[in-house]
Amino acid sequence: MTRIGVVTFPGSLDDRDAARAVRLAGGEPVRLWHRDTDLAGVAAVILPGGFSYGDYLRCGAIARFSPVMDSVIAAARRGTPVLGICNGFQILCETHLLPGALARNNHLHFVCRDQRLRIESSGTAWTAGYRPGQEIVIPLKNGEGRYVADPDTLVRLEGDGLVVARYLGVNPNGSVADIAGIANPAGNVVGLMPHPEHAVDTLTGPGTDGLAFFTSVVRQLVEA
Amino acid sequence: MARVVVDVMLKPEILDPQGQAVQRALDRLGFAGVTAVRQGKRFEIEIADAAGVPGVAPDPAALARDMAAKLLANTVIEDFSVRVEDR
């Protein structure tokens, strides 16, 4: 069975939901701890949402230098699929595996709602199971989710098709170009501000629109 | 012992909604003429004398610039400045 690591940092909140989503997608979740230096042979890694290290200094800034991240960064550079959700997206930007940064929401409020998104790219390890242009609804909950990047980076992201998902309807946090998620050029590293792991089961989420993030990577790893 | 102060500010082109909220609050309090507020972070760092501690770089300002570039600031969205305080 495909083993997918879910990292727990002090202050992670959504590691259990991420592990459950992996299980529902047919994978085997493997709990990784922030002090681990060995990734236990997992085939992919999820950095979950939450407030790692209390979000002290900047969201994700201290987590980025935790022992496990050296191994995650090295694995990502070798092509291992890595998904950063919310705080995990912030961590991936702090590592510079993904360009840009997440800043405080333009209206200063914490947002928690079911968010409509358009999947812009199915060319990543985590979105291969969606159709480009497909609209989905998954929960969004953040205080510092405003994606920012310099104009050259934005041109590159748009030109190379690296915007993975965009907000539909009201832009919830002031993100530039309504960007909700991006990928690296290889497509193995994806950062996403909304939470697909909270939309894998109709009992606990708004639907099951998020499940394909996890089935996409499981399927790709099985076929590899 | 040296004390180094590192100031970290959002780059000018990055929207600072916290600073704007402070500006609005100042306006409500009757402080006239405030045209802009931007909020940043200040770090006060005590560094041991190089002579006494093996491995400590002799230039505290250079050391603090390394700290700022690596951890204290995210240079994608923030600028920093470093100064050594007289003791």
C-alpha cells in the first residue's frame, strides 16, 4: 500500500484529518514528527494545516528549520510529491520550494467558510484526478492566506501554468490574481491555502470534492 | 558583549493591513494628520564577545545580517536593517 507521510509539528491541527484523507484515498498514512530526520521510506509527504510553533516570528518560519524539513526539502528536490495545506503552504514558501509568500488577510479577519475554487491545472501529482476548469467546494480557514509575489514571479506562474487553484466568487483574503494554490515547475510540490482534507466525507465536510487531491497522488504512485 | 538591533519591515509595495488598522484607530482617537502607518518588528540581540567564545564571529553586525537574511526576515516580502548599539 502506498505510504504517505503526514508531518506533525508542535501546533499542527489538521494532521489527523490529513491522515484520514490519505486512508480514505486508499493510501497508508505514516505519522512523521518534526524532530524526525528520516522519512521512514514514505512515497509522498503532506505538511498539514495549523499553527506550527505558534506561528511565532512568521507563519511557517520556524517550522521551515525543523529537523524533518531538511529531509522533506531533499525529497522534494528528488521529485517526491509534497503537498502543503494552509500552514504547510506557508512552510513551503518559507523553504522557497514555492515562490512568493502568504501575508495577513487584507481585511485582517480570520476567514472560515466553504470556499468555491476552480482547479486550474491537472498537471501536478496532487491534482491529476481533476479536470482543468473543474469547480470544487472545500473549507477555507486562515488569517494569513493572502498570496503575494513580485510581478515577474506572477508572470512566470501564469505563463507556465503553475497556478493550481483559484478562488471563485469573493476573494477571501486579498490574494493576488485570486490565487489559492500553486505548484513548482516539476509539479510534485503543491501549496494550497484551502483544506481538501476537510472535504473527503459528507458527514464531516461540505462534500467530497477534496478527496481527489489524495487519490491523485495514490494513483500516480501506484502506477509509477 | 554586543547588542545588535534588527528592524524588519514589510517591503513598501506589500500591503500592510495592520498598519492601516492602526492608522484608522489613531484617527478615531483624534490624532490629526497621520497619513500612513506601517508596522514592523524589532529584534534586540545580545551577542557574546568573540574573544571569549569560540565560534562567535568577530563582527556582530555581519552575524546579525546573516540571522536576518536566514530567519528573522522573509526577504521575499520584508526588508531588514541592522545596527550595533553603543553600550
